[in-house]
Amino acid sequence: MCNRVLLFFLLMTLGAAAQDSTPSVQITGGVTRPLTLTSGDLARMPRATLKASDHGVETVYEGVWVHEVLKRAGVPQGDQLRGKALAAYVLVHAQDGYQVVYSLAELDPSFTGNQVLLADTANGKPLFGERGRFQLVAPGDKAHARSVRMLTGLEVVQLRK
Amino acid sequence: MRGRCALAMLLAATVCTGAEWDWQLPPGFPRPLIPAGNGLSVAKVELGRHLFYDKRMSVNGGQSCASCHKQELAFTDGRARAEGTTGQLHPRSSMSLVNVAYAVTLTWAHPGMTQLEKQALAPMLGTEPVELGLAGHEEQFLQTLRGDAAYRELFPKAFPDQTEPFTLENVTKALAAFERTIVSLRSPYDRYRWGGQQSALSPSARRGELIFFSGERGGCFHCHGGWNFSGAVAGEKVVHSGRGGDGFTNTGVSRYTAPNRGVFEHTGKNADLGRFRAPTLRNIALTAPYMHDGSMATLEEVVDHYARGGRYASPNKDSLIQPLALSPEDRLDLIEFLRSLTDVEMTRDARWSDPWEVRNRPPQ
């Protein structure tokens, strides 16, 4: 009996550890539905691909447009993106503490043609290494600084209360 | 036997027709840019290889290009400062020729030196310092080439449209063609990053990779970026300007006194004092000692230099050169990562080895 209890707690602990170590992207802040998205979750969302140059190496990224992710979290889009919402921004977090900002309007396809991809594969393989499990790809930016590697979170911040 | 003969005939035909060079690049990688005035052919590369390893390229028969650019050292010489054929020391360290075809600029600190054909004249004819020492001996040098049976075969094949192919211009063209072919993309890191072979990199090197590419922790990639781990690169469909807009940065390595004041030596602008090129870090474990003046003997010294935010204060020091919070383990991981950029196959690839080893060595 004692051994069974021990085994139960051991399995529970291992299960929790495994769950904790599953890479994910947190969608937090001024959203109506905070989300924790794993690669499995992203696989069930509308997928998109884009071809980009990684310092000259042709790379096909696949993932989900950031606006689709924000829509699922209840962030205003399209006609709803008015008034105070236009003074909201997305603070992007990386695993090493790196942060960048996009305004909500920059990420909305009804405002701009420059869409940003939340990528989880490159050339058909899951991202790994210095890119992390998730990466933003911003083909409309001339510099790569906002194509955040090692992505861990998107935090919506409302400037006008 | 018949197959061997057929292969030999095919090879001969390939050389005769000036066939294009097979780059053997990994999928998706850009091809190097080839200047319009110096198309790349197998025959021209072969001529360039013979010249590169020929000590008759120097006035006293003491040195060839390969004396300062040794294949086993990723085409550097292992010295802090290069030494010419008459014993004069160069103010700076010999640079690696690996992936030089992708380099936008070629030397430590000359933004205007962008053509390999032109650059080859500096070691051949330069007098400050004397490197190969051929200035004033050009015609005698060409006469030596004309008198060699191997060159009487190689020059006409490399320049089939010319009645008199033995010219200094053609020597530089052939050398440049050979140097452009030295492409190094077969390191353990390449197998890991682009080949999908996870086991090619040790856990320590993988931790080092994260430090290298993290702007919050190491930030090395800012100057040594992209797949070439360097400043400015160019290839088909790619131009990457590098840190500072041209890939030259002041990293607080020295006090930058003449003649090692960096880009300043060529522009005279104070803002260019101490700006040197960020070379490729590919094969960096083979190219010690480090920096433009060879003043750092080991990778450990280099990492410590950057971790303390630069060795010397300088008004032009890049704002990114700041003290880094790197533990001793972090530093070891970073060095392990840098070692994973060594392409051992490049150091023994027969395409870039000494051809005179298999021919009769020419008289010295």
C-alpha cells in the first residue's frame, strides 16, 4: 500500500514536471481569455506559411498569424480596433528576457499588409536551438530585431485606461 | 580500367571546356557572387591553386600565398603578425580565406578593398611591408611561369580566348578564382543547425549557442551574425551589411596607434578610429592568435575580453561592448560552441590542397 502511494506521487510529480517542461507561449495581459499555447494547440489553429531569408538561406516558416492568436484571446480586431484599443500594444517576451513591442494595429490585417507569423516549424521541422521552440517572423521589417527568437509570451498592454 | 579511362577523359574534357565550378553547397544556401570580368571555370581554379602554392610567387623563392594561408589552419598562419618572404613583419595578423567569396570587404580595415583580383596585388607587389616582394620583378616572374611545363598547359586552358595568357592580371584572376572556391559549411554546427543531426552538438555547445545568439546574455551575433558568423556578407539574393552598416566595429581591443588605427588609416575620420572588420568565426578554433594584431592567444582570452566589456576604453567603442554576466561555466559553453564551428573536412579537402605534392615540385 505504502509503495502504491509512493508510486502514485512519483507519477504525479513526473507528470507535472513533464507538463511544466512542455514549451508554450503565454498570451496574457489585457485579454479576455488568457491562453497557454503549445505546439499541439497551434497545430489545431488556422495554419499559415511564409518564405523568408535567414541571412540569405531560404527558409519556409509555418505557424499561425499573430492576429489569429490574439483573436482567440479576445483582443479587439478589425472594426472593433478603435478608440482606446488603438493605444494598446503587445509586449513580446523571449526566454532570455529580451522584449520588443508591436502596436495592436501593426498586427491587424485590416490596418496593414505586414503580418507577423508565430512560427513553430522551419522547412518542415520543429524549431529548436537558438530560435527556441517558437519564433516570431516579421517579413515586413527590414531589421530582424522584432523577429523574436525563443518566444515565450505575448502580453497585451493597454496604455489609455 | 575502361571506367577509369573514361573518367580521365571526362575530367580532361571538363577542364578543356572551362566547365563551371560545382560549389557543393547545402540546400538553400546562396551561391557566391562572381564578378563579370572573371568568370569561374574549373581550369581557372586549377591554375589559381598551382599559383597559390608556388613559392616562385616570391622574389627569393621563400614563400607562396600558402605560407601565410595554410589549409590546416583554415588558411591562416598561426602567427600574431604575418611575416613576408624577406622577413619583414606585417602590422596585422593573416586573415582566413574561408568563405572569402561571400565577404563584402576583404581586409582588416580597408572598406574600399572589395575585389580579390585587386587585393592579390598587395601581397605580390606591396613594399610596406614587403610580402612576396615581386615589385620590380614582374617580367622575370612571368618569364619563370612561361618556362614551366605545367603552366604552359594550365594558362591556355584557364584563358582559352587569349593568345598571350601569361599576364599579371591573369595571375590575379586565377588566384581570386581559386580563393573564391574555399567554402566552409560542413562543421558540426552545420550538421546540427541545417542538417537536423541533433547529436552533432554537445549539450555544452548547445548552451553556448544560446549565449552567443542572446542579446541579453552574449550578443556575439550582433557583429558575427548569420550563417557565416561574420560582418557584411553578399551572395546571390543576399546582402547583409553587418554591424555599423559596413561590418567594421571598435571593440576596445587596443590603443589603436598607427599603423593599426583601423578604418581611420584609409579615411582619416576620427569616427573610424579603431574600427576593424568582424571576421567570420567559422573555424575560429584553428586561427589563433586572435584579433587584428594577434594580441590574444586563446579563445578564453577573447571571451574574457568581451565579458569585461573590452580591454581598453575608446571614444568609438561600440555601445554593445559592455560587461557581460558570464559565469565560468557560461564561458566554457561559449567556447565549446565556437569549437563546433570547425570544419575539419575543409582542412583536408583535396580541392584546396597543394597540387605540387602530386606533380613534380617546381625548382625553388
